[in-house]
Amino acid sequence: MAVIDVVNSKGEKVSERELSDALFNVAAKTSVLHEVVTAQLAGRRSGTASTKRRSEVSGSTRKLYRQKGTGRARRGDIKSPLMRGGGVIFGPHPRSFASKVSKKVRKLALKMALTSKLQENELVVLDKFDLEKVKTKDFIEIVQALRLDNALIVTDNKDEILELSSRNVPRIKVLRSEGLNVYDILKYKNLVLLEPAINDIEGRLLA
């Protein structure tokens, strides 16, 4: 079982924390991570692009001119896809891009992502954030003390002061433990876990 230092807002060690091997010692498989991240990003696509088919375009169905005798190519109505303003052939229509990934695979991918952060020494366990009021300057001072410039901060519950203080800081994201996902873990260089959040994550993934 791995042991990691727990630090305070000044970057000073205050205690140690044991991390479960079932959560932080899982062999990574690129194919599993790729499948989950791809499904997650696909699910974010709006899929609202839409074009009108020939039957949906407004206009007369009258034949533009007679079939023969004009010397020109034969022509149907003004809604033909070959005409300007006509319908679109094989154009996009509203659809869902979401793909289903089993709960077991999603849990496995999360464990792999957490393991990778621990193995690459990019995991920081923080006892708490000492913020008395909403102030970005105070938040930046804590981040600088922890030597973080690109990090995902995971809390155990809603912390409005922390969330509001950090929202204008680039390359920093605050996320609650129930919203923890593979894409955000891999996107940010460092993963900062508030110590109480580890219990929530363990309860969610080891249940």
C-alpha cells in the first residue's frame, strides 16, 4: 500500500496518508483509457447540425422548363440539389454521438488514471484550503506555494468560496469528487486531492 505526504496550504507536510493499491496501483492500458475518453468527448458533442432535404425546401414543384427542345440539360423543380437554394444531398441531421461504455470499464479507467498521477509524482494530497472569503489573490498565493500552474483540484463537497476564487485562474479547475472523470485527470498536469475527497473516491470506486 502506497503512502503519500499530506501537505497544508503552505506546502508543508502535516501527516501521511495510505492509498489503496486497488485504486492507486492498477496497470494502465491505453486502449481502455482511449475508449473512455473518446466516449466522454463524443457525449459532449451537441449533434445539432442540420440541413434541409429536397422535400423540406420551400418552393414550387413546377418543372422549370420543358423536357425537350430547349438544347439545355433537363431540369426538374427549383428545389433540386443542383440548383442554388435547393436541398442538400446527404447533409447532416440532428443525432446523438454518445457511445455506451460499461460501468466496469469506466471505473477501471478512473483507477488507471489515478495510478498514473501517483506513479508520475503528479499527485498532491491537501488537508484543506485555507480561504476565509472569495478572493482570487489568496487562491493564487496558495497555488504558488504548492508550485502548481496546471492542476485539477478535487473537493469532497461543494465549496463555493474555493470555486468562485478559482474560476478566473487559467489552467486550474475545481471539481467535486462525484464529477471526477478520466478526461479531466489526464488533461491537467497535476491532480490535487483534498484528503476527505479520497474517502469519497474510494467509496465510489471500491464499492
